[in-house]
Amino acid sequence: MKNTYSLVEITPQSHDVILEIAYATEKNFTGKPVYKQPLCLMHEEAASRLQRAIEVLQPMGLRLKIWDAFRPQEAQQELYDCAPDPEYVSHPQTGVRPHCRGIAIDLTLVDQFGHELEMGTEFDDFRSLAHHGNDQVSNLAQKNRLILAGAMNVAGFNPIQSEWWHYQLPDADHYPVLKESELGSGIL
């Protein structure tokens, strides 16, 4: 396994991204804050690959808005309790849990003014409309999803079929699942 404590903070200054950490607000499917702080943490390898995606998008005048990245296992349990569907929320004990490993990120594209591009659904939409390749969303949304997927793929991230906004590093089992108590980060 990789180094357990190799998480780095992603900030607008370090990576030229917009942060809107959804689970630190009420603007998420639980309707309440799950995190105490709006931190964006990733395993150092994932952070390096994120930088590559940022560089791919820059010539197009596009940036990334991040809704979630590292999530302690305790928070995963809270999310699963609200939506116990492993197609959208990994089981906190037996699922892959890429967010709990610091190797997953939930994000979208924004234009040069910081406005989100049309993607066909909002973040955390647990319907088939949010699935990659869904042709029931507009042509513009399909195009924007493909741009995001292309940049993330070039950077070395894989999608999951059910969420256009979710990308993760391959080989999740090479990275340990982390609990907040192991980090002392105060996310929860």
C-alpha cells in the first residue's frame, strides 16, 4: 500500500481551481453539513494528476470546480446512511471507498468567469440522467461531459458509470482507507 498520510491540500492558489466543498454546507443530498471545514484533500499522486487535468483544460479557457475529494470513513458512513445505494455511495465497510482513500474527486467544468458549464444534471443527482453516455441530456451537456472526461482520462483518472462528476485513480486497493482519527484534520 501507498503511504497512509500522503494527503495534500488542494486550494485555489495551489491548483487554480474553484472550491465549493458541498458536504461542508447544506447544499448536498443530506441537507446538512457533513464536514466541519471546507477542506479539499487528495493523495499526493491524485493531486499531481489533477494538476495535469488543469493544464489540459487551460488552453480551452476552462477550469475545474471541486465539490468533494478526500472523505473520512466516518463521513462515508453518514452519507451511506442517507443514501444506501452502492451505485452512488460506496458502502462504508465493504465498498471500494475511493473518496476515503484520497484518490477520488467530484468536480465540474467552469468557464473563464467561473460559471458552471451545462452538464445535464446537478451534482449528486442519483438518476440515470447523471450516467455517462446518457443521451437524454442536451447535446451541449453531452459535449461538456466528454470534455471533462477527456481531460480527466488524459490525467490518469477513471470515471464511474453512474456519476458524470466522479473520477478516481485506478487500483484503489493500493491506497488505504483513512479515518479522520488517523489524520487529526478536523474535517468532521
